[in-house]
Amino acid sequence: AQTVTQSQPEMSVQEAETVTLSCTYDTSESDYYLFWYKQPPSRQMILVIRQEAYKQQNATENRFSVNFQKAAKSFSLKISDSQLGDAAMYFCARPGGSQGNLIFGKGTKLSVKP
Amino acid sequence: KAGVTQTPRYLIKTRGQQVTLSCSPISGHRSVSWYQQTPGQGLQFLFEYFSETQRNKGNFPGRFSGRQFSNSRSEMNVSTLELGDSALYLCASSFQTGKGDEAFFGQGTRLTVV
């Protein structure tokens, strides 16, 4: 079964500090995409960052970056200089076997302390 | 550019009733996917429509159905509602759903079955 595992149900970080959210996945494909989505209390999921597996370089979007370890099937999200607005549920996801289907992890609830 | 719009935002129904949820995708997007989000099961894929055709379906009973219109707007229907159908239903649209395409999500419809 294709699974995505987030082992940290909750995380907390001090404002301006750095936090890393973990994600591991299962796949038999050699080329694939991985995503991190953010879901704030407003409920609207927003794409944070995307990584294509064949690209060696880790994706970066401003304060957000990933540590992609293909052999280990690990895809962690690092948030630098955390801000209060970063408080949300974060979901790791990858496409399922069919188009239009994303498989999500259970999510990590991130709290940011002022 | 308008985002994905889901209506209604909140809904309360009685067991045994049926319900129809609506999703208007971003203009130009032809793919619409539906997800069910619950605290216990997380985010689960329901089905995906592309150019008025259901391309993929998740592992849900036949009480869950959907359709897509020529303007790409989509509806999902749940018949004979059960208490366990209480959930946040999310709709996502994307342009082509190549597996790397970003999915844009609506704010969801919160369905409560009593």
C-alpha cells in the first residue's frame, strides 16, 4: 500500500526559531512528486512546497525548505524564522497511483509561541 | 483570479437524508477532486472528475457520488446519510493533474449528520 507517515502529531516552536516536521513515504516508483500542504484554522489547504524526486536539489520557498532523502524515503519540512502565522496543520502528501488523487499523511499540528 | 469556491460552508442533516455539495473550480481548471477529512481517518480521496468524466474513485460506498458539468463545476451527493458521514468535505481543482500539478483547495463544507 502506498502510505505517507507523519510521526509527529503535534509540534511547538518559539517565534523566530526553526522547526522541522518529519515525513516518510512508501513508493515503488522512481520518479514522483512530494508535497507539503498547510491547513490553517480557516480550513483552506495551501501548497507550501513541492519536490520532484528526480531533482537532487532540495526545494526551497522563502523560509520553507525540505530535506529530501530519496533512498530513505524521507521528506522533512524545515521552517526557519517561524512566525505566528505559521501555526497550522501541516500535511505531507504524494500522488496516488491514479491522477487527481493525493495521499496525505495524518498531519502535524504546529503551534508557534510568541 | 477567484479561488475554489465550495457551497455551502456548513450543513446540518438528519440521518437517512441526502445532501448535495457544490464546488466551483478556478477558471480554466478542468480537474476537480473531492476529499473527506475526519479526525480519525484524516484526508481520504473520494473521486476525481476531468472534463465531465469520473476518472478515479476512492474506496467509498456507492452512497457517495458526484458529477461534473461542462463549465467544470462539480457536485457531490451523499444519499442515506449516516452519522459517520459527518466530516469536512474538501474540493480541489487543478489544471491538468499531471502528478506534479498543484491542487488548489476550497475552504470546505462542514457536514454534520444528527
